[in-house]
Amino acid sequence: SGILAIAAARLGAHRVYAVDNDPQALLATRDNAARNGVDTVIQACLPEALDATLAGVQADVLLANILAGPLIALAPRLAALTRRGATIALSGILNEQATTVAAAYATDFTASAPISREGWTRLEGHRK
């Protein structure tokens, strides 16, 4: 969550929500955001705080770098957090799991061709 959040903020995102289930990762995210001068843009939180933190938020871009199982389980929730036309990029997916993950998102997102490298796949698409 930290690296993606800082990159998004440095590339011009006005608001970034970094979510991680590891409190130590959230602390590192906050510290590194401050070092990079983007701490006012990034809000880091645990998944349990997500509903309160993101109440009414409709993201323009959603990035997730987690394993296939959580990506599949989170598909409806991530779809609900994105506005129509929003871009989604999913990574952390083993090549052999890409089709299953893509199927979980097919209802709500149009997909670009998967991009694979060194055994890992990135999926990209837009909210229908």
C-alpha cells in the first residue's frame, strides 16, 4: 500500500487511500509519505476502517497489489468503490490464476489484455 500510494500521490493524485491489514505497513506508509512530502495527500488505514474512511468515495483509479484469493473476495467491494469509467489495475496475480481473477471482475469491469512478466500477471480495465 505504501509504494503504490506514494507513487500515486507523486504522480498527481489529489487524495490517496492506502489500505493494508498490517499495522506496521501502515506506519511505514505514513513515515515514507512524510519523507516524500505527500503525507497530506495519503490516508492510511486498516481494512476495518475502510467503510468509515471511504463513505461515499467513488475512486477514479483503483490499484491493488495483493494475491488472487483476496482480489477475488474483494471484487464486489472494489467495484462499489469505483465510479463509472474508473481505471482499475490489479497485480500480485500468478499467471495461472489470472483467468479466475479476471472472471471475478468481468461483471463490473471491461478488461484490457493481461500483461504477464516473470510468472506474474497484471490485469487492467475500466468500470462499466
